[in-house]
Amino acid sequence: DTAVSQTPKYLVTQMGNDKSIKCEQNLGHDTMYWYKQDSKKFLKIMFSYNNKELIINETVPNRFSPKSPDKAHLNLHINSLELGDSAVYFCASSQELGNNSPLHFGNGTRLTVT
Amino acid sequence: GDSVTQMEGPVTLSEEAFLTINCTYTATGYPSLFWYVQYPGEGLQLLLKATKADDKGSNKGFEATYRKETTSFHLEKGSVQVSDSAVYFCALRRAGGFKTIFGAGTRLFVKA
């Protein structure tokens, strides 16, 4: 009965490759997010979708492209991976856009680029 | 812009000690405030929240009070346990806003 699930949990790849991370939530939430956590645990929002519509697109390189086929899924595709992309990527969801709604996080995908 | 500042860690305490992790924020209007906890190898989980001034959020023995006059939301626990060892994040979300802004996180180590 996992609420927000991400796959894979670990991803090790070489520079220049293209990879995808998948995320699914079974909470019935309308809004989904991708966050990046660096080695110092700092969390930075990357993208957010509400009802399959992109509503947040931070200053992220064009190599990162989110895709939301439906409200329950938000995938992240990364082209031409670079060493600096190594981080833990978290998917999250929330019930509504209002400020009271907490985020529900997946367990993260640890990406290592060699 | 909106921001959250937390005390730097790591914080190391002995079991049953009193915990305070300071958090202050900068935001226009009246944001909601949150504390999240991240255990090793896991995602963040909501610990507690407060949505207006003077509200107190509480959960699992942790408490934090929304102080508008000092723009603070300090996390406290009267007696920590080894199982409380984790990284704690203070966060805010502005009314009508789409983003949750996180502090840098504070790592807590509790020794037996």
C-alpha cells in the first residue's frame, strides 16, 4: 500500500547516457513534484505538475524533462547525464495547491554518474 | 523571496536530553509552516505543521509553535530517543503558493 513509489531506487550510469526515473502515487492527489537533494541534504524543487499541467519549472537544465501521462504518474527523463547530476531525486505529491497541504515523498532515487 | 533558516548541525545529544532545533523564516503574508523528518535511506515525512500564528503543531512528543512576531517555528522535544536520530527540515508554504521552501536540514544524533 505504498503511497508514493519511485523506481529505480539506485541508478548508476556513465556520463553522456540518458536515463529515466518513474514515480507513481496512489493517494488520489492532484499535484506532483520532483525535488533534487544534494550531498549536503539541501532540497531544491525542480518541477511540479497539477492535473497533468506543468505549474513549476525551476531553472533546471533542458536536459531534464518531466512527463505526466496522468495525475497519478510523473516521470523524469534526463539526457546526456553529467557528473553534477549525481544526487538523490525525490518525487512527492500533495492533495491540493493550497498552503495547508503537506507533501508526501517517495523514498528517493540515488543517481550516481561516473 | 521566501526563505527558511535552520540552525546548523549536527546536533549530538544523549538519550533523554531536551531538544531544540531553531527555525526562522522570511515570507510575505501568512505562510503555513512545517517540520519534516528524514530517516536514513528514506524520503521526508511530515512531522507536524501549523497554519496560523500561535498555532502549536505536535506529534510523537515533538512540538513547534508558530510565532509571527519573531518569525520562528522552533522544534522541541522534552526527551529524545536513539530512534529520533534523523535529519529534520523546517519548511514553509505561502498562501496560494505552489512551492514548499525547505531549510537546509539539521542532522540529529542521539547517543544511548
